[in-house]
Amino acid sequence: MTLTIRPAEKQDVQAVAELIEEIERFYGALDSGIQPLEERSIQVEEALFGSPPLASALLVEDETGDIVGLAAYSFLWPAAGSSHSLFLKELYVRDTLRRQRIGARLMDELHAIAAARPGCSRVEWMTDSDNPGARAFYRSLGFTEFDGKIVYRLDVGTA
């Protein structure tokens, strides 16, 4: 199977919105908690192609043109000193394609993007403590978990 990793383009908005529903279901969302496709598509377009864009995404495309994976990221400032970091918000590969090094290829691409950006000092990400598959995946790539950070969240309502 031939797979291509490439930046998201405006014509990908609906496919990305559809993949986000798959991601939500992977994390346990029920039908009642799934945002309508039209709303999701609008938000994907605003996030990736608004002025300014809020995020960027690498997509994994199979030989039929289907989007089967995603790495969504943003740049955050400050990181170390006055540098900035690439923050990976979501890494997802369709379950039928896992364990084929696609996630590793996405991580390599993210590293290359960060290394090519002047002033970017690191790549950072989080995973849920109750996601043993993700934790094992990152360990298999040689990454270690950091203790000491506590994540807080304040919901501001629905958009």
C-alpha cells in the first residue's frame, strides 16, 4: 500500500472533518456527542485556513485518495527561553493501518518541520494516561514520559 504524507489543503476540509468524527468515536464519543458534519467542516476550515490559521495538519493519504491519518499541530511560544515549540495536538492513524510505522513517519515529518523552523526548540505533545496503546507507541520510538505537568482545562461553552 502506497501512502503519502502531505500538508492539509483547503480541498481536504470535508475529509478532515469526517476523520475527526472517527477520532471522536475512537475516544468514546456517542452519537449524541458528535457535532454535525457541516459544523465540523466549518470549524476545520476556520482552524486550518482562517486568517490567521489556528493550526496546521499533516495528512496521510492512501493510493485511492482517502485520508487515513492526521497529525494536527500548532506552534506555541514561549518554549525554552524565548524560543517556540511545535505542539502536536492530535496524532491519529486509522486502526486498520496501525503498526505499519505510519505514526512513526508522521513523527519524523513533525520533527523535520520543527527543525526547519528558525527559533523552534522542541516538539511537545501529551497523551491520556489511560491510553496504553499510545504510550507504548511513543516508548517504542524512544520517547520518555515526563512527570510533573498537570493539565487543567476550562470549558468556555460551545462554539
